[in-house]
Amino acid sequence: QGNALPQRWAGRTDFVVLEIGFGLGNNFLATWDAWQRDPARCCRLHYVALELHPPTAADLARAHAASTLPTLAHGLRQAWPPLTANLHNLDFEGGAVHLQLAFGDAQTWLPTLRLAADAIYLDGFAPARNPRLWEPRLLKTLGRLAAPGATAATWSVASDVRAALTTAGFEVSLAPGIGGKREITLARFNPRFT
């Protein structure tokens, strides 16, 4: 919802999501489910996710045992790649949903990526718990990877995070939170200079 999906991909040929912190894949599964259920969905959903500590297939099986999306969770587990520090390409829905998993440090991966993200899911952990993902230099990279009008969303409302996103060319605002969180940060890429 923080990235106004599924409305923003309606009628598009391609839509690119960049996630910083894949974790157990819950955001990917929710996005894939929304894509499946949307008759106005984009033709191709490209989902690029970075993860420093990828879970094992057994970890995914335990985490997804009570998933509300059991078929999709099973599909992800069946395609789960070896835990090597590479870019892993996984295709679903006959290639219409393409997941690229970059296992390794986001500070290493982000500068090497070449994409135009339409939506950015920022790490769910607070800056105090995972400070390397919130460094201004790293967040500035998002401006290079953002498509015109791209959106970003995060649970973090830290002033340093909002300032770094603003420096990267995003217009930043706070919105009502969900799941017990009072507020979340939303951003739209609209740089003063291109």
C-alpha cells in the first residue's frame, strides 16, 4: 500500500520493484499475489531483491508453514537457489513474474545494479538495528536506480532516513502506519535536477 500497488502497475507492460532486505520473502509473496489477482496488472513484473543473510530452504519452509499464500510460498521454496553470493534469476508464471535475488551486501550490490525501479521497498528493520542499510551514501544510490515518479516506502520514520531520501531526489512524507506502527515514511522520486 505504501507504493500504491496494484493501482500503479495497471495497464503497464513492465513494472519493476526493488526491495532492500528480502528476508523471508513475505513482501515478494504479497506482491506476487496482488499481481495474480489484479485483472489490470502489468504484463511483466520484475522484482529485484537484495539480502545479506538469505534463509535456507528449510528456514523458508518453517517460516511459510502457516502462510496465507501456501501455493505461492511453495513455488518460491521449490525455486529457491543455492545460498551463493550471486545474482539468482527465478521465473514464475511462465516468466511473467521474474525474481532476481542478489545475495550479499547491499553496499556492494546497489552501485552495480542497472535498473529503473518503479517501486522501492526499504528494509523493515529500524536504522538502529541495521545501520548499514540506512547510510546516506547508500540511500543516495536509490536516486540513480529510480524511474521517474518512482515511489518508496518504509516503516522507518527516522529523520536521518527522511533527509537522506530527500537528498537522493525524493519528496518525503509521513503517513498513518499499520500493524501497530503509528507512522510510516512514503516517498516519490521527483528530483529538482536530472
